[in-house]
Amino acid sequence: MLAETLPTPPALPALRPALVAMTALQAVVALGLFAPGVLAPRMGIDPVGLGLFTTAGFLVGMAASLGGGVLAGRLGAFRVASLCALAVVAAMLLAMLGGGPAALLAAGVAIGFACGPETPASAAILGRLAREADRPLVFSLRQTGNQLGAMVGSVVLPALAVAFDPRAGYAAIALVALCGILVFERLRPVYDPLTRSAGTAFGLNAAWRLVRDDRALRRMALASAPYAATQIALNGFFVVFAVAELGLGHVAAGLALAVGQAGGLVGRLGWGVVATRWVAPRRLVGLLGLGMAAASAFIGLAGASLPFPLLLCATFLLGLTASGWNGVFLAEVARLSPRDRIGEATGAVLVGSYVGLIAAPVLLIGASAFGGLAAGYLAIAALAALAGLSLLGDTR
């Protein structure tokens, strides 16, 4: 009697094109998200307008993040990528209308529809393509798109504004996003069948219940809030803090922030390697919370008395942890999630991150009324330490 032969499962498509494309998507979204801040001096954008843009972007992004994984299951990850790129185009066209509050509010709403779904969509496809052992490195590589977009925008957008017109930067980003849509649609037939598996039973409530009913995923969602708050304390408030309370000049404060951003890029790459080879991702994510808490508290307590080179080292360490945690964190979320619902779980968990992004400015400004921004850095450090300890205590 002949042994029954089992059919060979179809081979998965290549990981690299999907990784490159999803990293590029994040870079384009980051370009759009940071563009008004970079172009503000020449567009006549005041802090109120910037606040409207970023707050609208984060609020809409929070809601869109929860739906991003659901959309990836219904439409496919690369169709969602195309829609995110289209939202970037819309945001840049609206921003080109001027630096007034109405245009920036509308642009912020549009960019929220881009930055919310892109991470859950990328997690859905990369989580299916990458082996579990490789996910920390793969997800960390993908998360470098944010730093790459910010760095390119910081160099290219001011040059375009000076050479041509401030709106030329917005136009260039819109053009890049349109080119991205062509790439994503070309890749879509190959990759989208892998993620287009969620039936009509999968919806926003189901995605939320997935995290609510799972203790480990719930802890990840709660921990992501102070982690994201620490990140925004560095990226959004450090220059103001350094000039007003640490006694640095504007140029020196900008240099210190650039060193912190470099630390974030090194962290996004380096922690992925560490989690792949030496330390379990779950444990590393918890340790990173303690690391960012220590760096934030050190700067808050001793920053004003530190020699400039030592302050640069402390800022690098803060960036290394507070801006470098994302990739390993997302890989751990993927590990904890059901294989066919990684995108949904990621979107729901990241709601916690958006809560942190929105709450951090309120916490920092509120704390500054009692002890300056240094008190805000200490408060955020305490929350990050509690989150890190909570993750270290989870044995799943």
C-alpha cells in the first residue's frame, strides 16, 4: 500500500521586497508628519497651527490604528499601504493651501489616516513572512523608516524652501507618495492574499476584544503609553527644555537633539540584533522601559549641571531607548498575537501609544507649572519604569 502523499504548502513570497516597501511607506508618512514643523518658519506657521496639525493627526491616527489591522485583513496590507500614501498626498495638498489653522487642521486629519493604519498593515504582512526568530530584527529594520524620513526631511525640505518655494517641499512629498502607490499596487497581487483573510466577523470590536481579553497584550498596550510619552518628551520638547532650563543655546540644543535622534536610529537597528541573538524580546522590551526611565530621570535631575559632552551621551542613551524600542516591541506583539490576526492586535495595542503621544504634552506642561519641564521628565520616567517592571513581571 502506497503511503498517502500530503500536498506541499505553497512557498511564501520573498520577504525583502515587502520589508523595503513597508519601510519606505513609513518614511513617506514621517516626511508628511514632520513637514509642517520643518517648513514652519517660511510658511508663517505659528505654534497654535502646529499644535492643531499634530493633535488632529494623533487623534485620528489613534482611531485609524485600531481599524488598520481590520482593513489589512479585508483589503490586504498593500492596498492599505496605497490608501495611506493617498492620505499623505491629500495632507500635503491641504497643507499647500497655507499656514492658517483651517488648512493645518484639515491636513492633520488627513495625515492621521496615513500614520494610523500603516504600522498595523506592515505588521500583518511582515509577521506572516518573517520567521518568529527573525521578527525582532525585521520589525526593527522596518521601524527605521521613521528616522530616515525625519532625517531626509530635515535636510531636503529647507533646501527646497530656500531654492524654490516653501510649498515645493509639500509638492515633493506628494509626488513621492504617488510613486509609492504605483509600487504598492504592483506588489499587491503577490502579497495581499496572505493578509486578506479576515472575514466579515472581524471588526473594530473584535480587534479591541482581542487585546482586552488577553493579559499579555493588554500589558503591552498599557506599557506603550509611557514609552511613547518618553519618546515625544525627547523629540518634541527637548530643545525647549534644553534652552529654557539647561542653559544651552538654540544651536547646541538642536545638536543634542540630533544626537538623540541618532541614538534612536542605532537603537532601532541594534535592539533588533540583540533580541534576535542574545536577549528574549519580551525581556528586552521591559529592560528598555527601565533604560529610558533612567536616562530621562538623569537628564531631569542632573542635566543643568552636566558638561556638554556628558549631556550628549545622556541624550544619546535617551534616544537609544526612548526612540529605539518600537521594532522589538512590535515583534513581541506579533509573537503574542494569533498568526492570522497580527495586524488587528497591533492596531489595537498601538491605541495605547497614541494615548501616550496625546497625553505627554499635557503631562509635561502640567508638571512644568510645579517644577519646570525637569519635573515632567521625572514624572514620565516614573511611569516608564513602572511599565518596564510590569513587562518584566509577565512570564508568558
